[in-house]
Amino acid sequence: MKKDRATRRDILKTAMAASAAIFPLPGFPLPALAQAAKARVVVIGGGFGGAACARALKRADGKLVVTLVEPNRVYTACPMSNAAIAGLRDLTLQEFGYGRIAVDGVEMAYAAAEAIDAAARAVTLSGGQRLEYDRLVLAPGIDFRWEALPGYSREAAAVMPHAWTGGDQIALLTRQIAAMDDGGVVVISVPVTPSRCPPAPYERASLIAHMLKVRKPRSKVIVLDAKDAFTMQRQFQGAWKQLYPGILEYVSLSDGGLVTAVEAATRTVTTDFDKYTPAVANIIPQQKAGRIAEIAGVADRTGWCPVDPVTFESRLQPNIHVIGDAAIAGAMPRSASAASSQAKICAAAVATLLAGNTPPAPTLTSTCFSLIAPDYAISQAGRYQPVGDLYTEVEGSAAISPADAPQGLRAREARDTDAWFTATTAEVFG
């Protein structure tokens, strides 16, 4: 066991170190870019993937004309937002601007991308501006399958928030839980996968349970899950049994956890076996790639985007690359860590392609921390490499928190969670 923990610690350090520097990348030499002078690259989406990619492109070659398209001047980060929802940190700590990225020489276009002409290699923005490109990178994040759950819609989300994207939604759920009377119930509906950051709903439930335990001890949180199994299940459920008995209730698919309909007017949540009328209903919908992926023609029938794992170039449209949550990346999880790792690989690949060269096969890292209490966290990390059309986990690279770890390790991982977030946001936005 001691040897396993040391190996796991080494992998986490490697993943965090990879998140702390744009270049150089191991096994991915900086390309010769003499032929790429004045080449135009447009990046759509200013989250962890898009912002990191725009910055990495400019640092790869200052002669590249890089434009980052993002309608919002402030980005609200999803990692650590569950702690804000539970009242453990101020929501303003989740907000980041693009000033430093602009200082790096990236041109900012604060507008929404409304159309993409793949044949003409041009993007049309909401204000009518037309941006031509040699290569286009999409980092569109996720959108929701509103039609998948009867009764749920954009309008219903104003009453039963998803809090899965956007600062307004996160703030709404935060206010609802804070205003709830002691004795009230919070219901969290967890969708089927694929979805962004699969462990996040369980982290959210954990931290809300912590808040209720401290501030509203007669209240409880109920997790209604559309699945029977989830990432780090043993670790989460072991922590729940230890920390939140009687406060956190988990209902799996087999036990009736699949939500089949909701009614916002009465705040009713219906499953196959029961109905709930909680004080707060957090409904996380089924997901797909962000809307611009469909507009660009890079999403397939699954709603997600097949890509070449070496370059992240779309398999459906040439000269368009897709990174982050929207991309089909095999075993690689949909997370901020994965998005920023993909961003660097994609940036190096784009620069290499523009120089007329062939990018080498990369190895990517990803690490995911989940807070269960302020001083208690678990994690998983790994390395991934292309095999065929997808990424597979490098044999022996998986590093998951031991299910029976002592409190000292849990506390250290909580500190690592904060350190990862600080380092990654400084790299991408700072």
C-alpha cells in the first residue's frame, strides 16, 4: 500500500507540473515555424481549453495571428464552484478575465460565433464581423439536451437550477440553499454519462451535506442517480457513511433514482417509483457538445465530436480542431485538467501543421480532485496516449485515492485541490 501511495503521489505531481507550464511538453518539441508567419488561428470558447490553447499558440510563435472568440468578459470556473455553492468560498473567487491573455498578444473578440463556413474558412460573429482562419479551434464546452427530461427547460432552470454552467446558475443554487429553512430537503438529479466532470455531482452532494450538517442539521440532501455505478464510488460512499449518516441519501438507478419528469411550478421531481417536492431541486440535464459544434458540422449523431487524437482535428471537417468537453477522447475524462492538457497538445499540433510538418503522437495527463469536506478530498489521475482513433489510459498510470486512506492523506489531498486550482487558473488566465 505504501508503494501504491508513493506512485500515486508521483503521478499527481506530474499532472500538476504539466498544468503549470505551457511549453515545453515532454516528447513534443517546439516546431520550426518559419513557414507559419502570419497564419491566422481562431479559437472559439474562453474556458480552460480555449483560453489555454490561445495562449499556447501565441507562445509557440509570436507571429501567429491568434483570435479568441468569447461573448463573456468574465469566465466563471466550474472547478471549486461546488465549494462556493456550499458557502465555503466566495463565488467571486471563481471569476476570471482575459486581460493577461490579451497582454500575451492574443486578439480578443467579445462576441458569439454564429456561423462557420468550413469551405471558406471563415467565422461570422454576432456583430456581423467575419474572421478568416487557416486553422480553427473549437472549445465549445457542453450544451444540454433539454428535450431529454419532460418538464425541464431553460425556463424551468430559473426555478430548478442546473448550476452546471454559468455564474448566474451557480449563484442561484447558492442562494436557494442558503435561504432554505432548517429541515428542508435538497434533491440533486444526476444524468447518464457522457457528461462534464462525472464526479462533480457527488462532490456537490458531499459539500452541501457538509453545509447542512453545520448550519441546518435537520435538513438532508438526496441524490437521484440515473446510473448504478460512478467514478470513485467506493471512496465517495465510504466518506458519506463516515461523515454524513442520516444527512446524505443516495438512490441508484436500480433503487428508483432515474428522474423521469419534473414540474417547475410545484417543484416536483418524479422518478419511476416516487415523487419528491424538495425545497431545492438541482436538476443536472443530459449533455452534448456546445451548440457551435453542431453549427460547424463537427458533431456526430451522438452529439459529441470525433477527433484525430494526435492533432484533435475533426474527423468530419478539415482544418477545424475540437478540444475539451466536446471532443470524443476515449478514456480521457471530461474535466478542466483534461481540457487544458488537450489545449497544449492541440496548440503544438496546429503550429506544427502550419509549418508543414507532422505532429508526433503525444501523451496527455489528467487529474481530478473531489472535495468531500473542507479538509477531506479524493482524487484520480492518469496518463493517456493515442491508440487507434481514441485515447487509452497508459498501463499502470492510473492513480486513485485509496478507499481506506487515513485522514492525513485526505487532508493533504484537500490542500492539493486548492493548489491545483490556483496553479491552473494562474496558468490559463493569470
